[in-house]
Amino acid sequence: MIRFRSVALPFITAAALLVGGCTSEPQSEAETSTPPIDPRRATIALNPELDHLHGLHVDADGSVLAGTHSGLLALAPSGNTTRVGTSDDDLMGLTGVPGTDTLFSSGHPGPSSDAPDPLGLALSSDGGVTWEPRSQVGEVDFHALATDGELLVGVDTSSGLRVSTDDGRTWTPGAPLTTWALAVNAGGVWAATPEGLQLSVDAAVTFTPVAGAPHLDLLAAGRDGALWGIDVDGNAWRSRDGRAWEEFTRVGEVEALTPLDYDTAYAATAQVLHTLR
């Protein structure tokens, strides 16, 4: 396994030495809010900032889309954020077929909506400009979703995983797994769990641990099937097959992640967008 690490040099300011007449401990890298400068990570401030961030997706023309507490927004390379469509729904779950304009979402109706709560699953075929209710309306709030265009998997917070093979029209039960992030590619269904990364090769019915994988908080697959993840310490990892992982760079605490492919990924908070490449 190849590992690359960037280390910030801790420092103590003169002001810190004078406060209370005692020295202060330098912050460790894990405690600092801004990761050290790294040529493989470009960071831009978002303007205006997002109210909250639940998920990211790269659409057919390479635009980065963000599912937020008040709808879907596009994140421009300049950092400018603009609303996509008119919906102000709280998109608790957001995923899409990698590299396409096909999106799936779940969550709660926004102030302008009279839809049942929770929203169940909604589908957009035009990059989030318009949405149509798909299934489970008024029944399920999927807090995590993942798809490769053939298999769609969602985390139902009340019963575990649900699986669909017809773009979310119908669902079958999956494993009663505790997971906060999912990815689907040709290798199977990948899940970030309290016990570490796990893999299912039977459409999310059963899972087994992936030996040697990093302990991930965020996980997603790109259009080429490559996996990216952010571990519990804020380090970004990538893998072509989910078995061998390369530690790529440190990003710090982020709220969402989406890869374009093995070479490029995006991670974000409500305030900043990191481009990893």
C-alpha cells in the first residue's frame, strides 16, 4: 500500500504565551480546522455558503451538485453556488448514476412543498431541475443512497438496507446493517460501518469485512468504478478495486464526498469545496 502524508508544523503565538502567564499546548494536525497546503488538494470558499450539506454528485457535464437542507445547488469552480430547479426540499439522501444526470433523493418536504413527510424516494432525469415521486412516499427517509445505474441501495433508518433493481420503483429487504455510507460498483455493494469497510457480493443481502481497508466515514464510487473514502481522521483514500487502498491526502473534517473517477474526487463542507487530484 502506498501512503502519502502531509504534516503541518505546530506553532505557538506570542499572544498565547502571555495569556494567564502560562504556555498553551500546540494544536495537533487532527485538531486544526484547516488542512495543510497540499498540491493534490485545491480548496475554494463557497459563496454563498450552503445551509447544510447532505451529499454530492458529479453530473453529465462535470458540474458538482450538492444536496442540502434547502434543495439542490450547483458548485461552480469559482466557488459560486446557484440553485438547481425550484425545490427547497431537505435532501437528506442524495446519489446519482455516476457521470450522468440521473439523480435519486430522499428526505423531508421544504417550506414551499405540501408533499407527505417523509418524501420517500424521488427521481430526477435532468440533473435535479425537476423531480418526480418514485416510491415509499410518506414511509421512508433514506439517509444514505448509492447506485451504479443497475442496483440502487438505500439506508432505511428504521429497518436497515433496502434494495431496488428497477430504479426505485420496488424494493426488497437487504441486510440489517448499521452503515452511514454506501457505494455500488461492479465489485459489489460497499458499506462503511462501525466495524470498518464491508462488502456484499449478493446485492446487499450479506456482508463480509474487507481486510486491511481504512476505517471510513465517507465512501463513494466514480464513473469508472473507483472508490474514494474519507477516514475517521480526515484523510482521503482511493482504490481501484476496494481491496488495495492508497492514502491520498488529508482534507480534514468534511460532510460529503463524490468521485469523478480514480484520478479526481470532490469533498466539501457547507463552507468550502476541496478538489482532490
